[in-house]
Amino acid sequence: MKRSLIRRLTGDERGVSAIEFAMLAPVLIAFYMGMTEFCQGFMAQKRMGHVSAMVADLVAQEEEMTPAMIDDIFDIGGLIMKPFPTTTLHQRVSSVTSVAGVPTVDWSRAEGMTARAVGSTMTLPADLVAAGESVVVAEVTYDYDSAADYLMPGLTRFSHVYYLRPRTVDKTLCPTCPVT
């Protein structure tokens, strides 16, 4: 009798699928949630990069800027980041001219970060501007806070710098931008 019971139990395959599912489900759920979180972070990074390109593009299209115009452009940058929160979106746009081969800040305006000092030097990629040429530099940082803090604890800082030459003039001006 004992022998037939043992033989019956060892040959019984009912419930094997349930046990396999119980072993694989947590791994698959964690993988799914991790991929979802990765995609959210990637989307936030891409939107932040788009903000820097858009800020540089809108400034480079103008001959002359005002602080109010730049603030409006920064507001548009915030709209591009939606549906992500914009409290940690920091933007800065500067006009930089190469003076005797040294990139020098003509004007700068920022939101959430410090504007560059007028007349200060700035490091640019090699051969980006020749002497006397100007470039608009848009810098954006974004602190991404994961919705699932147990997967990605803490903040992840994304940053992007975009360089664009003025389109209609040699140098985009901002005569009323405050001197810092």
C-alpha cells in the first residue's frame, strides 16, 4: 500500500505548471517593471535634449532678444517636458563669441541655474567657432526622480548642451539682459 502511494505521487504531474508559474512570475514582473522604468527615464532624457535644441533654435532665429522673450522660450521648454514635472528642469542660454580665439560670453540668461558672467570665458568643442564668430549655447539639466524608487533610488541627473549659430545675423544680441 505504501509502495503504490509513493508510485502514484511520483508519477503525478498535476500542479507542475502552477509551480513553474510561481517561480517565474516574480522574475517576469520585475523585468517588466524595470523595462517600464527604463523607458520612462529614457523618455525624460529625450525630452530634455529636445528642450535644449529648441531653446537654442528659437534664440538663434532672432536678431535681438529681450529677457521676457527668453523667459517665454524657457516656458516653452517646460511645456515640452510634460507630462514630467518641471520643478527640476534648469535652463541656461548664452551667446558666445570667439575673441582672438578665446570663447567669451556676450550675454547669458538662466532659469534654475546661474547665468554665465558677461565677459567670462567658456570651453567650447574644438573648431566650433573661428575668431570673430558667434554661437548660441543652450544648456539644460533635468533631475529625474523615478516613480518606482525601489528600482532606481535617488535622482538621476540628465544634462545636454546644444550649440547653434545665429541664422540671420552674425551675433544674436540681448542688450537689455542683465549684466552679471
